[in-house]
Amino acid sequence: LVSPDGDMGFPGTVQAKVTYRVLPGNVWRIDYEATTDKPTVINLTHHTYWNMAGEGNVLGQELQIFENRYTKTDDGLIPLKDEPVAGTGFDFTTMRKIGAKADWMAAQPWLKCTDNWYDHNFVLSGKLGELHPAATMKDPASGRKMEIWTTEPCMQMYGAQNMDGTLAAKAAGKTLPQFAGLALETQHAPDSPNHVEWPTTVLRPGETFKSHTEYRFGVAK
């Protein structure tokens, strides 16, 4: 992709490349690269919805995020600051059902802008630039699981709360219900250019942006 200078208001001609690889051991790897001819900001990710059962909602499926904080937002979804996950509905530090904290989420007035569900940034505990675990998602009924490994410092989680049963599914005559999947988007934190305390998203001429994410599939024992 070539994004010309001024495209969507961003400076610099950005040349970006995404490479998809299927590797031994049931691994799907995504490699991102980008260069620019003017200082600009860049934050590339992948917006796949995951459902380890293949269909239905994911509330009974299990998730662990290798996190230490989440990013709290205002009522317009603008990031404010990172806060500890302990004692909140954002605590996925141990494997648990995705829907286990629904009551806590429903009781938070400030989450009304996300329909009291997940559309938030999680700060990962791994080292920036080194491949580290981000999350594990599994279906307890089948044992099917997926591990996400990344070089990125954060991961955005979106819970498909806005799906309303009108989106067509792959199977003929079926639609995608609310909570039909989970988007787990490895990236830098949203709004990073306005938070100097977070890892930078600035890319300068002569530099190459590089990022790697792996999805490792298997069956839990």
C-alpha cells in the first residue's frame, strides 16, 4: 500500500507492506513493515473476529491476557490514562470466561459509551520489540485454543456487542449474533501521539516500522 502525503490528513508518503505466512505447528504469522519520507505517525493492526467454537456467542469461552494495566477512557472513548486491572472487569490475568464480569461491566456508568462491554486497550507485560505472549483464548467444550504472540506493547479488545443479528454468517441462512466473536488487535496504544508517557508511534525518514504477530493454534489438554 502506498499512502500519499496528506492522505486522511497524515504527513508523508508511507509505503506499507503486510506479509501473511502459514508456518509449521499451526502458526499464522503477520509481518508489518512501513517507511515514510516525512515524520508521521503509524499504528498498524489486524481486525479479525475470533470464535474458538466456530459459531454462537463467545461469552462462555475462556480468555487470558498477559497484561498489567488497561487504558481508561472518557465517555467519548478518548483514552485518559492506564489503570491497574485488579478488582475490575478488565482483569484477565488468569484464564476466565469472557462473560464472567458482565455484572461489573453493567454497573459502570462510564462504560455506557461502549454499551457496558469491551472496546479497550490492554497494556501487555512483554517487552516492546520482542515476541512475547499477548493472550490465550480457548473453547472449553472442544478444547480448541489460540495463543497470540506479538512484538507490540498493547492489544485492543472489542467484544462484538454491536452485532445485532443482521450480519450474514458463512453458513447459508445464518447470521452473526451479538458477542459472536472477539477482536484482539495487537498494536500501540490508541491516541499515543497525545501521551508522551506511552511508547511512540512516530516514524521518521530513514527508519523502518516493523511489527510481528503470531496466532498459534492447538488443542488444550
